Amino acid sequence: MKCFYCNKEVRWNNDFDTEDTNPESEHNIVSMYQCDNCQTWYEVYHDKKIKYNG
């Protein structure tokens, strides 16, 4: 993945289960990335939770 600001490669840091970090999130996983060139930090949310009615 390229940095949106300086176009250098970003480095993956961690993946977290959002149940541990943010239970109200609409997603199950958040991935953390950082650009070592310009120090931009990215939090990428994925695996959207399925909502059940009832």
C-alpha cells in the first residue's frame, strides 16, 4: 500500500480485534499502518459486522 501523501510504501504494524479496542465499531478488525517517510498513520477497518434483527 502506498502513502496517500508522499507515495512511499507504508509498513504494517498490527491487527486488532475491535471487540477489544472499540466494541461499538461496525467492523471486526482494524489494521494499523505507518509511513516511515512522512510518519502518516493509517487505521484500516475491515470485515464489516453482520447485524441481526431480533
